[in-house]
Amino acid sequence: MEKKKVLSWDERHPNGDLSYHTFLDSFDDVSTLHGVGAKVALRTLKYYLEEEIGHELSDKEFLAIFFKVLNLRPARPLGGWSFQYGYVVPMAQLLQEYKINCGPQPIFKFFRVRNEDNRHYKSLILHIPHSSTAFPDGKYSFDDLDEEERLLIDYYTDELFVPEQEDKNICQMAFPYCRLYCDVERLINDPLEKNGLGISYSRCFLHKDGHGMVFRSFSGKREAFALYSDFHSEVSKKIVGLAERILLIDCHSFSALPNLLNSNPPDIDICIGYNDDETCPNKVVIGNIVQYFKSKGYKVGINDPFSNSKTFDVPIKYHSIMIEINKKLYMDETTLEKKVGFLKLKSEIKSLYELLLK
């Protein structure tokens, strides 16, 4: 097979055209002109800019910004520059264009090979607490739930978030019983306890004959707490067993109809939540997730109207993020049937995992 000839700059641009639009789309193009050092330096600059703006850019997007904002030409003018030092001041100017005030000094420290990858994970734990309609004894069943109570269940999230094919880097921890019997997301002495929405749910409602009120709880607090403790122990052991670079994804859906937890459902498709503590992922990770769903055409909320993410008390560091999906995207809440969009959304979530894992 004939070896493809690599054209020189002058052969590709016989008229002296120095516009980067003609061919310069990736760091590989840059490195062919100026060597590996240029490629490493540009990637480091890209990394720093992404940290500031809060999400990742493609090579092409970054180069377009870089050359446009600095009004630089990509070939001969750069050939005489030292990437390690000649670009420091221009990079500060670039950041200022994005209203990021930063002098040259903070940029110097990023001209090195980065050994720590805090944007990707080795393992994902899919925490699925509210998908089940089952009860642990024969006293109650799904048929005993009224319309308002049925709206609280995160139907099909144990299918929606879980890949069809087994992946050694992704594991699921789904609670096997209905949240109205035991809600493993609640806190000990949860503020919602006073509304009957704590670890064990309870309600007062009008009797069927229209006379008097009826009190009902699907479980006693002791039974609910026993299940709660066992499940928390299982998830904690899983986190400790995986040990490093773990992202726990708190997998939820929310009703598009007024319900016991939300009388005014939000006009969003997907909500991303995280904690203001050590379990909070890198802001680029959060930005990447938000940008990913927006790129698919979804309206995304960030810690609004739902906030925070489930955490477990373990002696190792890990990250946690919540993904809440509007049920109207994938199911009919009246018939409980899946919509055509279910498989599309499931595929998109799987692709998100591929972005998070490395």
C-alpha cells in the first residue's frame, strides 16, 4: 500500500494562507508543526480554561477560541514562540475575555503533566432507592396505594439507569421495597417526619364513607428502620470495597403532576443535584453532565428545584451526584406504561456513563 505523503505547510498553503480554518482542528495538527511540547502545553491551557468555565471543550472548540480571542495565526508566528513561556501572558488575556481575572503567575503551575485525573471515575454506583412497588409482607400491596401515593414511586428507574449489558465498572444498589414502607433516602430524625414522610410514611385521610378520618402507616418505625439500616450497611460496604475514584449516582425520577412531595411540579426535564461538602464532584464533572443533557435538548435544573445527593457514612473519599428525570419523558403516569422515549433516554444515560468512566 502506498504511503500517504505528509504535505509541508508551504505545500498545503502555496499562497501563504495562514488561516487556521483551513486545516487546524486538533492538537495533533499543532504537534505536527511544533512538536509534542506544543501539544502538551496547549492541552494544559485547555485544562485550565475548562476548570474556569466549568465544563470540557473539544480540541476544535478550544483552538477556535484560542486563536480568535488572541488574534494569533497558528503556524509560522507560533513557530518562534516558546509555548511554556510565550503564551502565559496571552492566556491571561484570553481568560479576561471570559471575565476571568487571572494574572500570569497562576498559569505557570499548570505547565506540567497532570498525574491526577479528577474528572473521570474508575467505578460508578447506581443508587436506586425508590423504584420498587413491592412490600416485604402480605399485609399491603401496590393495589392499596391511592393515586397520590402512586405518584411518589420512581417507576422504571431500575431499568432506565441500568445498562443492558453488564459492566464491571458499574454496579447497582436498588432498594427492593416500596418507599412508602421504608424510605432509605430520609435522614434519621428527618424534618419531613412531622408530615408523615420520614423513614416510615403515615397519612390521615377521609374514610371512604365520608365520615371521620383514618390513620394509616404501611410499616412500624422499628420494621422500617431495620430495613433502612441493613440497606445503608450494604451500600457502605460496596463503597469501601471499590475503594477509589468512585462516583455514586443517586438515580431518581419526579412526577409532572402535583403530589404529596411537590404541589407545584417544576418545568424542567432533568435536575442535577450535589452536596456542598467533600462528596461534591469536580465542577467540570458537574458541568459536563449538565452540558451533556443540554446538548440532547433537555431543560436542566441545577440544585433547583431538587438539591443535594445521597451520601453514606464511610471512611473513604468518594463523590455523589443526583440525577432526577421528569417522568413525562419516558412514561404515562396514568397508565404506568412506558413511552417511546424510554429507550432513547436509556441510551443517552448509558452514553453519559461512558463520559464519566476512564
